[in-house]
Amino acid sequence: MTPRSGPADPGQKILSLEALVTLRRRLRIEGRSLVVCHGCFDIVHPGHIRHLRQARTMGDVLLVSLTGDAHINKGAGRPLIPQEHRAENLAALDIVDLVYVDPNPTALSMLEAVEPDVYIKGREYENNADPRFRAERETVEKAGGRVVFSSGDVVFSSSALIDALGQSMDPFHSRLMMLLEDPQLSAGVLDGVISGFRGKRVVVVGETIRDTYVICDRPNVAGESPMLTLRPLETRCYDGGAAIIARHAAAMGARPVLITALPEDDDAYEMRQRLTAEGVEVVALPVGGAIPEKQRFVVGTQKVVKIDLVRPYVLDATEQDRLVSLVAQMGEADVGIVADFGLGLLTSQTLRRVCQKLTKQCAFTAGDVSGSRANLLAMRGLDLLTPSESELRDALRSFDEALPAATWKLLKETATGEAIVTMGPEGLVSFTPLEAPMIGGDGFGSRLKAEHVPALASAAVDQLGCGDALLTTVSLARAGGAGALASALLGAVAASVQAGRMGNLPVSATDLRRSIARLHAANLTFASADVVEAAGGVRRVS
């Protein structure tokens, strides 16, 4: 085969070591460079795509070698995908030219044989003293090659991912199919988890926001200057911030208490009445001014202008003490959720004190942030954090490290149990520490178990509030004893429900059940069009 010629069968990319050595000789004659990446690649998630895209720019031909099943030691049940299928998944990517399944515990023998021009490793290996990696590095450099440390470009949208995949097999869909085949993620099991939400006492602490959508006619350009002209047709108001988290919890059957700050005006009174009618107990610190409002001007389903009518809270020491006292007065609860929307209610010091109270009083605690002024690193000692990737990297000032390395740093710095990192249209990754980290292992992959859940909304109508729906659902599921993966999947389901409609509306237990049923039904329909060949593997029949 000729790399980059695009073989019709991706399986032609999977070669033996002997074939690779022969091809390597030909590449030298042609003056073409070889780049090598090596790893487990158990689940091809967005982090891998970024890593491979970056590697692809560093030479003419990209070889991806993967560790064989016999030498993967990343916890019980790993690898999740047999080596043959892992190789097929990689070969299906247009950015990958060659694939090799390495039967050895390290890449040393393969590197000695093919002598790559460039060997790519994650940035977490840059200061790694592991003798196995040191031997690999010395081998590459002795042969005249170079070792490059890169976690790949930090991309926050799906455009680069779509470009990378082209028309090849969608690994996200394959991952979702594999998840839904897990008995622990069956519709019946997940329904039982949702039933366990009922009656859970939930304490929610955070700012309340008024989200206003101004629906407008199609825009025009003003005559006096090149500016946009909008004609409002309708105004819709939604409860946002910590208020929607409490409403989600109530709609899912829990008994939430919302601790927030509210002015003493008609808008605040109406919000109290509305939340109380839905089963939310409201405990508010009285403040001046108006409820913070964020206006979005919408044409069709597109938001064209956002205006923040927000005056940050400024609480004196007495008011801060009063807020912490309100949390303490709640007593024991099943779930404690703290949400910092960066409006000043929760200063770093107040946030630490609130987290201390919640961890003592609640069986399960979780936190999330939103906005550039939020204090992610002040959320200490919680069981779960659910930041977006950009929020995580901004808080740590970590823009070059691989996502597992950055997440490990977050967990250590905040003494947090686990994290779910959301990535918008790329889905989410659930990170949980391994019970028995592998001694001398390969970086942060030996300390954290990462589970990728693809985004479940095929086309998002409105992304506002997706993180709040996820945070609420995952917290209730974990408090009820559900595992990290089942909880993450339920959180992704809740986020997809929220993304499928305009405005911040509560996601109910019924919404979750219907979406799960549709998800499993769609998976059965898709799977019925596949045939399993006698030699193993799955062939798509169209």
C-alpha cells in the first residue's frame, strides 16, 4: 500500500512489523518522513483525535502503534475493546496512515525496527523519569530521530474533529453503541437509578439569574450606520443560575432547598412563588438591587446579541457569615450542590467555608462554575466537580497539558474525589481515580480511569443550561449509589434534553426516561443493520 493514497479497506493500514520495516525502507528512498504515536487507544476520544491531528502535521506518514491486550494494566475490565477492534478503529481515521499492534510491553522493539523521524508523546512525559520511556527516547535519538512532547491543539469546538474524521467511520457512534450494550447501562437499570431520585434532600447554594430571551424579527442594517437593527416580537423569561438547578432537582422527584440572594421586589417575589409551587424551598439572603439578568436577542434559533444586566454582589463580612450560617442551618442532606456563576455572592473565602459545611452535612457533594470570575479552585473537598474543559484549563492556566494530566492536577489541588469534564459537541469525559494506580505506569492514564460519553444531541437548539442539568442529574445518581459511568451517561441524557429546546426549562424524570428509551431503541435499530462475520468484527451493510 502507499500511505495517503486512501485504501478502500481501512484494514489494509494494519501491518505486521516485517511489513512496516519494508515500507520504512521505501519511505527513506522516497525522502518521506515517518511519525510514530504509541499508546493504548482503548477508547478513541476527542483527546486522542487532537493528539493524532497534531502528530499528523509533523511528518509525511503517521504510524500509530498500540499496546496489545496482554500488556494493558489499567484496572479491572481493561482493555474494554480487544486489540483487533482497537486497531480497526484507528485505521478508520483518515488522519492515520498505518497501524501496528505491538505484542511487547513497550514500544522499544518497534522503535528500534522502524527508526522513526519523529516520536510523539504526551506533554506529561516531558519530565518523566520512567526507565522504559528513557530507553525509548534514547533509541529514537540514537537513530537520528527526535522526540516531541505535545498534547495536541486545545480545541473547544467540533470543527477540527469533523475535519479530522472526514467521511470515515464515526468513533463517537461506535462508542455510544458499546456503552448501550453494557448491562449496567440498560434501560431497566437506569430507570431504577432515576426512581432513586425521589425524596432525596438536596441543598443548592449559588446565585440566581434571570435569563431573558427577546425573540426578534429578521435583522436589517440600519440606515444611519452599519449596525444591526432588531425588532422585538416576544419576550420570554426563564429562571437561571442556581434556581434552575433546584428546579431540575424538584422535577426529578427530589426535595431541594435553594440558598441564594434575592432582592425584596416584585420579580423576586414572583420567583419565590414559582419555585415554591414546584416544590423548591427558597432560603434567601436579602440584598439590594435587582435579580441579575442576562438578555439574549434571538432570531430564529440563533442568538445574535447578549446583554448582561448584572451588578456584582458586594457582601460585607456580616452578610458572608450569614450566608454560611444559612448553609449550616440546613442540617443533613443527601446531596449538596454549590454553583458559582461569578457574580460575587461566593468569594473564594466564602466558597471554601460553604464547601466545608456541605461536606460535613451532605452524603454527596458537587460543584460547578460559570463565567470568568468564578472560583473553581476554591471548591475544595467535594466529591465531584463538573467544569467544562475551557473552565478547567483557565483555572489551572494549563493550556498545553493533556486533559487527563490537567484533570489530575485539579483533583489533587482541590482534594476532589472525581471530575466530569464537558466538551460541548464532543461530549464529556468522566475521570475517577483508580483504586490501585499502576506502579511505574504510563503517566496520568495509570492514575485516572477515563470514560468518554459522546454528546447525545444531534443538533443543539440551545446550549444554555446543559451543564446545570448534567450537574443535577449526576449528583442525584451518585448520591443514590449509581456508578460513575452510569451517572455520567444519565447526565449526558439530561444535557441532551436541555439542548433540544430553547430556554432554561427543568428536566423531569419523565424526560430522562423517554430519552433513554429512545436512545436504546435507536441503538437496536442501528445494530440490526450490522452483521457479524464469521472471522470476527462487524461489517456495515447498506
